[in-house]
Amino acid sequence: MNENNFKFLYQNVDKLKGIGPKKASYLRNLGINSVIDAFYILPSRVIDRTQDIDFRKLEKGQIITTSLKVKKHHYPFNPKLPYVIECSKGKLVINLIYFSIKGNFLRNKFPENKEFIVSGKVSFYKGNIGIAHPDYIEEIENEEKLRSFENIYPLTRGIHLKDLKKIFDFGKTYIGKYEEWISESILNKFNFHSFYESILKLHFPENNKDVEKKELFRKRLAADELISNYFAIRYLKEKTKKKDDSLDLDFSSQKQLLVKLPFKLTEKQKTIIKEINSLNNSHYRETILLQGDVGSGKTIVSLLTAVPFIIKGYQVAYMAPTEILANQIYENLKNLIQLNEINAVLLTGSTKNKDVIYQNIKDKKYNFIVGTHAIFQENLTFNQLKYVIIDEQHRFGVKQRLILGEKGINTNILLMSATPIPRTLALAQYGEIEQVVLNERPAFQKPIITKVSNTEKIKDLIIYLRKSITDKNQIYWICPLVEESENQSYKDVESRFQSLQKVFGSKVGLLHGKMKAIDKENIINEFKSGKISILVATTVIEVGIDNKNANTVVIENSEKFGLSQLHQLRGRVGRGNEQGYCFAIYGENITDTSKERLKVFKNNLDGFQLAEKDLEIRGTGDVLGYRQSGDSLFKFVDTMNDQELIRECFDYVKEVISNKKFEDKEYQQKIYQLLLFFKQQEAIKLLFS
């Protein structure tokens, strides 16, 4: 495989014969823009078209490939009946059956007394063997080509299997053999074949052995993908994130602020602050992932680690996923971090006078910027931005991290996961990132009591809430929908708000994502002040509302939510000294999987254990929120089943980087092919610069 071959593999598919611009636009829905993209798609199943008719094993639904002679065309006297082409194989009669196809077309295409090779699914029609709408009818000379193992791939509107086959047939010519770059130990441990053999036999299986080894071929390509990702990211860090000097930050101001806090930090919080301080003072531009369970106190840790940057004269940016959370962070910063050197500003989508704020940030009149996606605006220029804190709701992409990081020079980034991510999954997703884990809750917080029941218990629940509402016990009532939907039987906040108003009157408030920012802020302030006792809301409260007097949460249609999201919602209560309660209410059409999930939720308060369970029950895409966004993290890697492989590949790349194996010209040539295949252009530029 050489660079010239990649010119053809990188070629846009609309340049291929028989594809064109229209089909190319449909192929984009499958993630296929260039020829090489097709090779990233895994076949969903394999059809064996080598089998001829065997009466001892023949059964309905079986795929057969056989030669037939057309005997007679039977026109239907009723248009609702099928058109039948009677064929023979020796003395045997086999009917080819078509619905809603014009007879003239079939008569011309398949004339009587001509022999064809036919492949399709067996059915039985009027006592004879039938094949309804055969998959293939070819000239006899194409028999050898048709008798093969055929991969079936996920398709989309306007795209047929033959379109993908054109791309594969064109591309395979340009995938060649080359020297191995994976370590001998990994190859032997997993019994891997070469990359060339794995990619070709995955997409072009020749026999039953190839089909049986499909999972082994995928796993080999998963190793290549992991090594490609890890090498690119770690090598970029080595080459672009190495600083001439450390920032030489002074951490004494943190100790002074700790004394002034209205609460004591846990020992784990203090340890994590020291770990992050050490990383921030290293010779690398660090990206750090702070994983913490709900209510473990990640926010105060992040704010305290920002203080040394302010003292040193640098700027800090704090990015929150919602305006609600951004407002709360801004208030916490002002109330908890009382430091004369901090000049903070709130920058969200609804902030007015943005041009003035942008200029003041550029002039360094503001040194601590708290905001949402508005921080990404291209016309916002920082002045010595050195620390970026990203409070992520689900996932904050590599591209966004890079954009924000590039707004500073040698900018350190602290990522905070909204919910814990399973260890191996975190390693697979954040291979380049230093990880610190905060897994201890403040001692004064009592374990939340969780109850699970069906909708029949709602009346009893409302009676209980009437008795339990006090100034020190406010309630969240969560519904999955904003408005009533004809398509979904889930409860909406609008109708639940109205029904609760009839019981509790003006003590009920309403909050959802479609409201104006100012209205949201007013409702939250009324809830915090105690004017509102019950807040009916969507999952907009999942992150961002910290009310020490809210000690009860009702989650309606709890079967709709994943474990991590349920845990995040439960974490909104019991944040003070009082006992917290969570009532998970499920609907009538609950599945067995959802029942299992709610059982695990009820019996487990540890977010890290719940994250592992969520991964088992729902798989990678849902845990990280990809399935909702249509995004996919990996092409070949199965993070659930490749955990050992993920660790092995990560350790291998760490060894390559630390031993500076990448400086060896021979190794460069090997890894170059891999980086080309997985489109790691940034790493390639650096490798050969």
C-alpha cells in the first residue's frame, strides 16, 4: 500500500462509474464520502450463495443458487395475482414468482427455452418449489461469480447493495500488502492475521472459514484503529503540547481560600486538587478528565484549581452545557471564591452587549469568563487564556476541545464528566487524557432512599407529598416530554403541571428547555427562595440546579431514561443535611430491559457501578449519548467486548512514545500506512515535518 494508492482510496465516490452526485448524497447518510469510507462499514450478515438444491436439507427461507431453464410464462388473469415464470431443472418444476411487475418486461428479459443461473430464497407455491423475486438472475457464464459468499450491509434510502459493491470492487485493488506495525506480543496473544488479509476477508469472504473468522478480522482492525487513534493523539501531545517551561503556578492562595469556605472539603477533594495542580504545572499542555459521582463536589474543585492561573495573571474560561448551569457556576464563583484578583463575566446566548464584553475580554478587563457555547464564537479573542474548564453534559468532542484550546497558547483543559464513564470506555474515548477520579461524597449527605412503582401509585404519592412539603423539603417532578404527543405515551410537563396546580395551587412551578432564558431564571430563583414548593420540569434540571432544600424527586416514565441519567436526576436531591427521596414511576408498557434497569437503579447508589451496569444493559452508544446524536466514536472497536484489547493497544502506544520508537525511519514508514488508512493527517504532517 503506498501513497499513490491512497489517492484512489481518498477519491470521492461521485467520481465512480454508476454512482454520480445523487447517489453520493444518499451515501453520505451512511458516512461514505470517499472510497475508503466504505471499508469502515461492518457487514451485518453474510449470505451463502454457494448452495444448490439439496432435497434432504431443503426448507422454506433457505437461500439456493441453481441453473434453471425457462419453460413458460403464466400471465395472471387477475392483477392481484402473481406473475409466474415456470422453469425446470431436469424433471423438477421451479416457479419464479413476481408481484406488481409488468409481464412484457419479464418476457423480454427471460425468454422461453433459455437457461439462467438464479439465486434467491426458497418458498413453496401450488405444490412446487418457488423463488419469489429472486435476488439474482444471471447469464450462465456468470455462475462462478454468483456462487459466492455475499456480505449484507446496512443501507439507506436510494442505495442498493450493488452500489456498495461497486465501491468495494474499485477500492480493493488499491489495498496492498505491507510490513506489520503491531507488536509481536499483541499479534500472538489475539492470533491476528495481517491487516491486508483481515480487511479483504472481512469484506470479501471466500469460504466458510472466512465467515467464521469474521469477528477475529474485526478485532484485528479494531486494534489497528485503536493504535492509530492513540498514536496520533499521543504523538500530537508529544510534539505540540510540550512546553519550554512549566507555568510555575503558586498554589498558596488555594489554602487561604479553603479556610474561608462555608463547608469543609473531603480528603478526596483535597487529594484531587493536588493531582490537578501537579498536572497543570507539568511541561505538557494537559487535558485532564475529572470524573466524579453526582454530588461529590466537582465544581468547587474545578474553581479552586483555576485560582493559581488568575493569580499568575492569566485568563480562565469555564464552559457549561446549559445557561442554567452557567448562571449557577457564575453565582458560585462570586459567592465561594472571594478573591480581589478575579474579574468575572457571564457570557451565554442571551447575554446582551456581547461586543462590549468581547472587547473587555480582549483587553483583559475580564479574566474569568463563565459561559455556554457562546465562548466558541470566532470573533471572541482571549488575552493569555491558559485554563479552560469544560463541564460536559454528555460528550465534548475532540474538535470542540481543539477549537477552544487553540484560543490560548499552551492552554490546559479540565474536562468534567456529568456522570461517571466506565474505566475502559473512558480509556477508549479519552486515550490522550490524564484522568483523576473523585469518588467520595461529603460525609454530611445521607444516602438517598429510592422507591420504584407503577403509575397506579401516583394518587398515593400526591397524598404523601401534601403532608411532606415544608420550607426544608421542596420537590422536583420530572416528566420526559414538554408537550403531549400523539406518537408517544409518555407524560408531558404541561399536563402534569396543570394537574398538580389543582392540588397545590400557586406552589407549583414549570420549567422546560423551550422557555425563554429570563423566564427560566425567574422560576429557578422562585424555587430556591421557597416561593415555589414543587418544580415540574423536563430533564433540563439534570445538570445545573443546586437547591439544598430540594429533598424529593419524582421521575415519571422512569423507564424512558438510562441508568446514568436516572442517577443524575436523583442526584439533584439530598445535597444538604436532610434525608433525600427518589420516586421512580414507570408506565404501563415497560419492557423487561427497563424493569432490569430500574431494579439496578433502586439497589445501587454508586455512579461508577451504575455506569458499568448501564454499559452492560444498553451498550456504548447510549452510555455516551452517541445514538441520540447519530455520531459514532469508532468504526471497528466494540468497547464492551474489546476491553482487554483497548488496554493492550494503549500500553503498546505509550511504550512506542516513551521509547521514541517513532524516530526510527523504518517504523515511521510502517505507521505511516496505518495513519493514512484512518485519516490521521495531523499526525502525518508532524511525523514527516
